[in-house]
Amino acid sequence: MAAEVRRGDLIYSVDDIPRPFGRAFFLGAQHVLTMFGATVSVPLLLGPAMGMNASQIATLIGAVMLASGVVTLLQVHWGTRLPIVQGVSFSFLGPFFAIIGAHKGAGPATVMQYIAGAIMSGAVVEAAVGQFGWIGKLRRYISPVVVGPVIMLIGLALFKVGAPMAGLYWPIAALVIICIFWFSQFLSRTSLVFRLFPILLAATLGWAVSLLFSSIGTFDPKHPAYVSLAGVAASPWFRPPWGEGIGWIFPWGWPKFSLAFFLAILASYLASMVESFGDYHSVSYMSRLPDPSEQTINRGIRAEGVGCFFTGIFGGFSSTSYSENIGLIGITRVASRYVVTIGAFILIFFGVFAKFGAVVATLPRPVVGALYCALFGLIAAIGVQQVARADLRSDRNLLIIGFSLFMGLSLPAYFGGVPEMGFEARRVVIAGAPWLADMINIIGSTGMAVAAIFGLILDNLLPGTPEERGIKS
């Protein structure tokens, strides 16, 4: 692989090992910081919905971090072998909320047992899709006309979260955003530290300022940028391997399986695979590598399936590739697998030693929102670069790209509703096959899946030359 690297302006390519170790460690920590907001958001969203107390939510966060670290190691060294971070997927929120609605009365532990069963059964299917090469065989039918809009929608997926979360307190969020641009585009020209750590330095500065104003009383406990270290003091140092509600292995008890939940979660796995397909292309581009081969895609999906099976064992949620960390590669120009490996071990460390994870969990939401604003737009720009590989003078391509992108934004709004316009949420109901209705509703609510399906059908149905489609120069 090293011989194929087009280094371009990379500081560290895929096979490089940054020296000294301290530099590599902080580069890995920067990856953890970048994905931490999204990783913690899902447990903080689902935990209260299940009726979990503070201790149970802390265990859930630890389980998610442990699983993310283990799955990242699998992906980097056994799967795609690309510098790609794995974390909690938002594509699975639909079936998870369905399971919560069905079993919330039985308590959070029972809900998590059914969630683990659904995750593990669906993971077997995803691993089989990768193992038997089914996803890789689609590669010959997927051109930049299809991949580009999918990547754009990956970058735009959290547009409803970025500015609203940053806007909880704009002064802190603006400080972080300005520092990201200042560090990465100006100070980086004269200082290697700012070239390598713009995100880490900007987020740390935002956290430190928030902590200072919290300590002197300027920010009260209800302030959105308030930082409290009380949770750090209350957290245990170490999570034992076994133990109900605290252990690493099946902390919520043995998984429980349901055919209905298994069928419902398959649609989320489909959406996750489509998202990962686009991410593999994005990270390859950012790493100055050729487009991922059929074998690379198959290995990646297989690794994600195996990884999701482990997340069920660890008591967390389903895992997928993380787009924000691909954006980090673009900003820092560090594509080293070694760095991502260190980040994976830091995640495992945080998952096992709860007190250290609690420190990172004090990151204020306006700071997390600022990171979203800076990083997810970069992913959308990568999608534009992918589309540019096709012939943009072609009316055929423009029609497919525009329709796929628009429907990827509009169809989820159809399913979710637009209250301010008076449009209610629409759900497909099939009396004889509720599992099929769940699949349609989940796919229709996932922009990446919608764009991929429309793009795949139209790009292979409408006549176009290989040169026009961008699959042959």
C-alpha cells in the first residue's frame, strides 16, 4: 500500500509512524476528541428515554467507548486497513426507539437486552454481506455520480445539530470555530504544532475558557457552557470485566432476541453500509490513496459486522465509520494508521477507566457544536470533489445528481414531517408485514440511503458512457 500512496501535501501518510511517541499520542487523542461528541450523544439521548439513572448512563457511555475502540482496531488492522474511526451510528435510532417503546415498562436492563439481541443478529447479516462479497460486487455499478451525493449527505447529516448546538452559547462556539481556522490556516504555516493539532487546541481552549468562567461563577450550573468536575470525582476509576450494570461483558444481562426487531434493524444496517461505502471512498481520497477496491470494501463491511457483534457483547450500540474523523484527516493532513490505532487504545482506556472518560465528557455542548460546524462541512465538500470526477457538462449527470441529492434531503422530511409548514410525519403501514413497513420507514428517513438508492437506479438505468459517468478517464 505504501507504494501506492500519493503523498501530495500529507504530513504523515497511511504507513507513517509519527515520532516522538508524544506527538503520535496527541494526534490520536485528537481523533478521540473529534468523535466524542457524537459518541456520547447517543447514550445521552437513549439512556434517559429508557429511564436509566446517572450510574447506568455512565456505564452505557463506557460501554460505547470500549466498543468503539475495539471495532476501530478491527477496522484499521483487519478490515479496510484505512485510517478510519468507528463509533456509534445514528442510523439505528429508529429501531432502538421502537424497542424502547415496546419494553420500557420492563426496565432499562431488559430494553438493552433486546437491543443487544437485535444488534448481534443484524451484525451476523452484515458480516455475511462482507464475507461473501455482495457489497463489493456493487462497486462496478457505483460511479462518482452515485457516491458524490451520498458523501455530501453524510456531511450534511447533522446540519440540524451543528449550529443549534453551537448556538446554545455562541461566544464559546465562535471562539472554537475561529481558532480552528486561525490555527489550521494561518499559524500552521509557521508552526508544526498548529498544523497537527488545530482541533485539539481549539477544543481545549474552548473547554478551558468555559471551566474558568464556571469556576469564578460567571457561568451558573444551568448555563449551556457550564463545566462541572463533580461527575469526575464521583466516577469510579475502574470498571470490572463482570458485574451487572457495571461490567465490560454483557453488563445488562444476556441478550434477548426478537424476529420483529431483527427485521426492523436490517434497514438500519443497510443505511449504515451505504454510509460506510461512501466513507471508504472519502478516507481513501483524503489519504491520497486510490479508490477502495472491491476486496477493501468487502473487508470493511465484514469488519463492521463483526464489530457490531462485539458492541452487543459490550452492552453498547451499533458501530459505523465516522465521517467527522475523515474531516480531521483533511484538516491536519495526518492519515497515519498508527495514529488511529493509538486513538482506539485511548477509547478502550476511557471505556475501562471510567474516571478519565468522565473528564472528556465535561466538554460543553457549544464546543461540540462548533466541531460539528467545522468538520461536517468539509465532508460535504469531499462529496463535491467526488462528483467533479464525472462529466458535469452532461445533462444526464446533473439530473441524476440533483435529483438524488434533493430527494436525500426531502424524502426524510416527508417521513419526519415539517411542523412549521403544517406537514405531519408520514409512516408507511403494511398490516400483513409490519417488518417491511419498518424497513421502508427507516430507509426513507435516512438521507444517505435514499440518495444511494435513487442514484444507483438512475445511473445504471439511463444511458451514459463510462467517461461520462466518471468511472473511466
